[in-house]
Amino acid sequence: MTRRPVGESAKARRNARRSRHRDEVFGNDLPDTTQDERGEDHNSISRSWYEEQRPPHYE
């Protein structure tokens, strides 16, 4: 069994406490997985939508 220096354990506890506090303050809105990892389809926009949104000077 490898012994860690005393300061390393205290540092790990301090980092964990800071991380919990940061999550309490700011929250964690990011998903654990991405759409690609979940297999969800992309919300595709049709070509006609792009053509309707094109500015008049762009012709």
C-alpha cells in the first residue's frame, strides 16, 4: 500500500469541497452526454427556410 503525504489528502478534500460549492452556486447545466452519444437526431432546418431568410441584397 502506498502512503500519500498528509498534505495531498487535505488538498483532495479541499478541491472536492470547492467543487461542491461551485456547483451549488453556479449549478451544473451541462448534460453528462452529448446528443451524438445519446443517438438523438439533429434538428435540421430545411433549405427552403434558409432561402426564405436570405437577405434581399444577397441575390
